[in-house]
Amino acid sequence: MSAIYLLWYSVSVMFKGEYKITMSLCQVFAVIALCLALFYTFKNLNIKENKTITALSKLALPFYLTHLPILIFLGWIWSKSGISRDPLLFLTYVIVLNIIFSFAASILIRKSQKMSIFLGLA
């Protein structure tokens, strides 16, 4: 799927002007195909038999709820610090720390009964 996305992106960069509507339609169909492929994959996945997937699926909603505030906070810290403005370094920093902190927050939310009830997870 990632190869399809990279191919689509490289072709969309090449087409400009009169082909923009055609590329927009291709993007719509590519996104629909990607969604259908993901639905099919998860429908045929035995989630209850795999403990790792079961544990990660229980953390999915708290992760989703906490990753954006953590991402904004990390970006704010980065902008206030004197660290290099290299975009690759910034993305690496944000992605790695955001995943670590978001999963830590998800685990803490799942273990806290009050937070689980507050976020509607109980």
C-alpha cells in the first residue's frame, strides 16, 4: 500500500494544470481503495487470538485522544529551544517522542479507573 501511495504522490507532482482534476479523482479512488483494503485486512485478522493485537487495540482510543495534545506540546518545546531547524531532525524527534509519550499516556489512562470513566472507556 505504501508503494501505491508513493507512486500516486510522484505522479501527482508531475501532473499540473489541466490534469489537476484528473489527479484529484485518482486521489479519491486511491483513498477509497486503501480504506477498503484496510477494512478487509482487519476483518480477516484474528484479533482475539493474538494477545499483542488485543492489548494494542485496547490502547487505540486513548492513544488517539492523547497524541495531538502531546504533538502540539512537543512542537512548542522544539520551537522554544535552540535546537537545529532541520526538518528531518524535527520529524524524527516528534515521531519518536510522540509515540513513546502517547503510549505511556494511554497505558496510564487505561489503568486509571477515573480517567477511563471520564473519557468514556469504561
